[in-house]
Amino acid sequence: MLEQWIVTNDWSQEQWLVASIIGFVAVAVVVIIFRLYTIFKMSSKKRERPNLRVGRRLRRHR
């Protein structure tokens, strides 16, 4: 049975389609896991907050 899956010479179109879909899903899962890992890594890293203080306000001269 394993030999049937290894030798791809006599695969039908349906078998190629299923293999392509499984390959696409596997790649998509790996990419999603990698993206989630990088997001969690970024969120756990402590970083300085930017200084968002408003500058000096313009004063009106009377």
C-alpha cells in the first residue's frame, strides 16, 4: 500500500487534486503557526512607549 502512494506514475486526476489540496493546507497551517508565533513573540517583548505628549501650546498674545 505504501508503494502505491510513493509511485506517482499511475495516479488519477482526483489523486493529484487531493494531494495538491493536502499540500496547500499543510503549507497554510505552517505559515499561520509561524505568524501566530511571531505575533506572540512581539506581544511578550517589553518595549518603550513613544512620548506622545502634546508640544507647547501656542499662546495668544493679548
